[in-house]
Amino acid sequence: MREYFPGIGKIAFEGGCSDNPLAFKHYNAEEVVAGKTMADHLRFAVCYWHTFKGTGSDPFGPGTLIRPWDEPERPMEAAEACLRAAFEFFTKLGVGLWCFHDRDIAPEADNLAETNKRLDKIVDLAEQLQQDTGMKLLWGTTNAFSHRRFMAGASTNPSPAVFAYAASQVKKAMEVTQRLGGAGYVFWGGREGYDTLLNTDLKRELDHLARFLQMAVDYKQKIRFDGQLYIEPKPKEPTKHQYDFDAATVIGFLVQHGLDKEIKLNVEANHATLAAHDFQHDLMVAAANGMLGSIDANRGDLLIGWDTDQFPTNLYDTTLAMLTVLKMGGFTTGGLNFDAKVRRQSIDLEDLFHAHIGGMDAFARGLKIAAKITEDGKFDALLKQRYCGWEEGVGARIERGEVGFEELEAYTLKHGEPAVQSGRQEMLENLLNEYL
């Protein structure tokens, strides 16, 4: 069997004193933190699209990455080679989970029937490789955005025929995700939005999006797929506006259409920053509503206006992300999927390992810091102190719904000008730095 990453063995944990760039300094899969192993807490997954199908292209130029599994003249042979290379990478990196789009793993043919046959053939191989390696599928999803037919969206397309095609594609992708034992399925609306409202019936498109998602829920129940359904919020790029703009928008949409009990969120860091939020904001909004299901672990460049999908190495981001995950009780079906790509100049196969090792170490450090913060309870105590007025008296009565405007006016007239308190932001930021 061909080896695609020769000279690279299984990546080991060597600790912080190691100077080996192909070793973990902080991620020790079996180390117990806050009652669980790091592997169980973090549930790392490798994404198929960027890692194995990414070319290094950007808006100003074609790809720079040449991979040994790419054979453009023989698409099915190339697909099989790529899948074998991927499972070799998973095994050597030491992750237990992976994610894919349907069109990543199998090339599209001239018609849907033939495309589905190709997908089934590759899924046969994926099923065998999973059995051989012990790898599991975190979630599957559908690429309903790259092909020309989807230039005006998929479920929000003005054409019923395109809507039907997208539904057929999602149906098949859900089936193969179920077959591979996927723990979830993600709806990623790459072009579910608009460029101009001059040619857009916004209400109709939103209604169609809701109808499409309800069909997916119905089909999930029909085939008895027990995986979690997710939506991944995305604010813009490539269209001016995406209907799944951010966590709050998606949650409001799901509640409005009665889908909030069926679908959770897969939150991506780079999408949060494109929506003018920080990563922790969208995580907290989703978690506060009981709807944070999974995370796409990456980061953007705040000086570049598109989705750069860089590997996560910012310790503030990883610490605050894991603090949110710990507070919600940890992942159930979700995990940390590296929806990230090496840079255009990182052309060596070894760079794929450096990138993932860096991201895994950064989240391992974030987990340990978050666990220490949680154990010490200093931030919780300060937060409780700030909101202590709601624990009794008029604050408790407001929260219980026992008073209205008249009662609160009488309270204010009696007690006069409210006392104010410092938010102590600088002290809290200093305290966070002490943990880092």
C-alpha cells in the first residue's frame, strides 16, 4: 500500500521541553483534565475539504499546492487515493474523528444517478477504512454552493428545480452520513443569501429555507438517523448577506419556525469575526440558548476581509472557547473540527502536520487554563457579586414576574438615585492574563 506521508510516524506527546516540531507539547490525549481525558473533552476532527482538497487558491490566484493524490484525468482513482491518504494522516496525527462534504470525497458526474453511484463506491471504501483504523465520523455535510446550478443559492434559489436538486443531494448525504455512523449532519448555506434585494423576494426565500429544513428533519426521523442536525452561521462572503448571519439570527429563525428543538448550531470562529463579533460571543449566545452543538476551530485575519480559515493558535480564543464548553457541560455529539487550511506558501505535506499540531496544542492549553479558571472560581465569584442584587428584594421580584412599571416607579421614588458599581474590566483582563 502506498505511503503518502513517508518519513513521518505517529505524532507523539513529548511535553513542553521538546524541540521536535512534529510532536505535541501540550496535547496528551490520555491526560485527565476536569474529570475527562483531553481526547474526550476536545473531540478533535480533521476536515476533508481544506486539508486534502484545498489547493491554496485565493481571490487573486489559482492553487499552489500540488498533492500526490491528485490525478485530474482519473477522478475516481484520485478520490480513492485521496481517501487513503486522509486515513493515513488521521492515524499518524492521532485524531479519532473526521468531517466531509459529499463532493469532497467523490467527484460529481454528468447526472445525479451516476454521481450517487460514485459516492456509494467511495463510501464503501470509507466504511472499510473506518473499520480498519477505528476512525469515526463527527459529521457530514453537502456542498450545495460550488456548482454553477447553485449560483443563486440552494434551498433559497428562485428555481424550484434547483431546490429539488439540493433536496435530493442532502437526502443522499444524510444517508451516507448515517451509514458511516456520523454523530451529526451540518447545513452549511454557502450561498443562501443575496447580492441585491432588487431581484430578491426575501420573505419567500426565508420561507423556503424553513420548509427545506423541516423536510430534512422529517427525513431524519423517517430513516431513524440519530445524529444531531446543525446549522453553521455565516454572515457574508461570497454574497453580501447570508440568511444565517450569526448565532442570534439562526436561533431566532429556528424558534420562529419551530425547529429549535431539532437543530443546534455549529459555530465557526472566522464566521463570528466576519459578523463583527468575537469567537466567544457567538459561542456564548448559542450556549446560553442551549443550542451550542459543535465548533469549527479556526481563526480569521482581522485585517483581511474574507474567510481566511487559518489554524487556531490564539490562546485567548482557545481558552475562552473551552471555558464556554466546560460551562455548558462539554460536547455531546459535537467536537472541535479544524475547518482550517494551510497558507498558500505552505506547500509541503509536512506543513499539514505542523498546522494541526499547533491547533491541537493551542486548544489543549486552552482546556487546561479553562479548567483551572473553573476550579478556582474567581471569575464566577466576581460575576455573582456583580449581579447579587437580583438574588433578593426587588431584583428577585422582577425575575419572578411579581412587579410591573407602577411598583418599580414606587420603588424608585422611595429609594432615590441608584448606586452604581465598577465593572472592573481591567482587573478581570489582568486576572485572565495571570492564568495565561
